[in-house]
Amino acid sequence: MGPDEIEALFTGDDGTFLFARWGRPIAPVVFGVEDATLQVVKGAFEAMAVLSGHKLAETDPELGSNCMVFFFRDWDELLGVPDLGRMIPDLDALVTRLAAEDANQYRLFRFDSKGAIRAAFVFLRMDSALAGMSAQALALSQVAQVMLLWGQKAFRQRSLLALADQVPVLRPEIAALIRAAYDPVLPDTARDPAHALRLFARMECGG
């Protein structure tokens, strides 16, 4: 993966480059799944923590849980989640839009004063496409997509997953990029596309 490819992964639909990583430990909570799937999602967060070197926490001192993952069958179910409308302004309009688009997933981020990720919301409507994925593949792909602020087009053409002995894993270059992105020397956020060169250099030297 060259610098141009890395830059593209953090470039939005409007052509703007924006890199951001978590600036605090991630305190995840998962709604709408059975215990077995919950353990798989928890394992994916733990795997990402080991890969990146970024910490997990039981609670966030400010928010309680700062990474909320929702599994559901219909977008309208979100309107019945207590206090969700307080955390997500214009929730009604968002639900209407996502339902009209027949979307099966949506991620929403909140940032601190320096631009680092401070919270994330992951919404997964379990349509036939998502239900057809293994729990391991779904959990790993979703957790990897909240580790960094990827551009909207990042994985439209190619999945971030691969198979190793029929087990879903991150593509090696994506794993190397996430590891490099959490190098303590790097800033939590960057708007200069030259940041892709810094990431590339750390991938080349092993993170």
C-alpha cells in the first residue's frame, strides 16, 4: 500500500483529507445481541486494542460508554431507545433518511476539542447481507471501522477483511496501517494529506 492509497482511505466524498484516531480509552457497550455474539464483539475490540496498542476501559469518566454498537431489524427501533435522541441530534430525520436509503449500517463519531475521536455510535440493521456474514467477520469489520475516521469511500470497492484458513482477519496492509496510525509520536488528528506519508513510513518500518 503506497502513500496515495493511504491518503485515499482518509479522504471524504468532498475530497477533503481528515485523519482522526481515538484520544481516550475506548469503553464499548453492545445492544441487541445474545451473549455468544456479545463475546465475539468484545473479542474484536480486544484484538484491535492489542493490534493498535490503544487501551480499552470499562467506563469513560465523562460519557460512561463512549462506543455504542446497536444491532436491530428496523431503523424505527432506534426511536424507542431511551435517551438516544438526546445523544444524537435530529435522530428522527436520520432514521427517516437511512430507512429511505435502505441502509444496513451507519457510523457516527463525536470529537474532542483537538479533533480526536471521543465517542462513536455504530448502527447495524441486520438485513440479509449482514445476517449472512459470520459473527466474527461482522464484528471484526465493524470494530476496525471505528478505530479510525476512515473516508466514506474507504471500503466501497474492497473489503478490509481477508480469510486465513477460513478465519476472517484484517487484510495485512489494513492491520499494519491501524498499528502505524496509533504510533504515540503521531498526532491524534491531521488534515494535511502529507500525514499519509508519515503513516506509510511507519508501515514500512513495521509500525
